[in-house]
Amino acid sequence: MKLLLTSAGIKNKSIHDALIDLLGKPIAEASALCITTGSYALPGGAAMAWNFISGREPDCPMCELGWKSLGVLELTALPSIAEALWVPAVQETDVLLVNGGDPLYLSYWMRQSGLADLLPSLSETVWVGLSAGSMVMTPNIGADFVGWKPPTGGDETLGLVNFSIFPHLDHPDLPDNSMADAERWAAGMGAPAYAIDDQTAIKVVDDSIEVVSEGHWKLFMP
């Protein structure tokens, strides 16, 4: 699977170009499924889900980019239906667009739904994460970002990459997301950790990691 891990979606030309490179074709020729399950664990999550799906999030462009086709993959529904009804759709799509919200809730339902088990076989699929949709691919998120608590406890996520992510660095509406806060958070992670602002994304293909940015970011090493 190819990953484009963003803080706030396709915010600028550099991130847009990185997406086109991963797709290998124009957006207008690519199919997408959007996943907004993570938003439901936050206050106002239903409205967040609708705004994401309907392309009404100008600060976090994802679904409104002009895809050839766009569908919704609701993870909480998948355990109650046959895999034949949803697995082929995932295998055939070009992109999974994954909204923010609560990363642990998203991780839980990715495992419960079976999507997490399917991901390693999707070698040509592009995963575009937004905030929690990016954090879910990391090994863990740190205590600062724990909201919804999984039955097993802890802060572990899927671990498809070997680094952690602190999103929305220095966001004006998030006073606890300063560089000093990110440095304190990173000191407790015990692994490489990226702090990225909303103009930054991390592009991952196999073992290759590239930071794509028109803003600012920092890599903290353990």
C-alpha cells in the first residue's frame, strides 16, 4: 500500500503533486472510497462525517478533488455483512480517503471490520489520511492524543509505519499543539516521531519515506 499521511488533507500544490505521483494518473481518472468512521467518536461527529463526505471541508480538501467516482466505506457496518459485498470494492478502488477524528476508535474498527487484515494485500492502493486517518497507520499515538479508550486500553494503533505523527503543528486554534508540546510528546514515544503542520504530508512507498511540505515540520529521533 502507498501512503500519503497528511495533517489536513490536500492543502497545497506540493501535496497534490505527491498524490498524483502515487496514483500514476489524474484524479479525474481515479476511483475513491472515503472512510469517516473516526469522526463519530468526537462531539459533533455526525456533522463532521457529512461535511467530509459531501466535500464541504475547504480547510481539509479530500473528497471534493474531482474523483472519477466516490463511495463511502463505513467500517462499523462491515462486520454485519458478507465480505463479498465490500472486499471487491476495496480491492478495485484506487484511493482510500480517511477522515480525522479519534485515531484509537478508527484503529479499533479497522481491526473489527477486517479492513486492517486486508491492507497488506492492497499493494497499488493509495491511502490518504487526514490527521487521525494518518495517525492510525503508526505504532502508537501517545497519551496526549488518547480520547476514546479501546477495550484493551493503551494507545496502540496499526503499526504499518515505524514512526509516530503529531499533526496540526502550531495550529492557531490548537494552543496545545506548539513545537514545545510536540517535543515533549516525542520524548515519550520511544521511536521516530514527526511533528507536521497542516501544509505538510509524509509520503511512504515501501521503505521510502519522503516529507512533502510547504510549511514546517520536525523529525524527533529517540
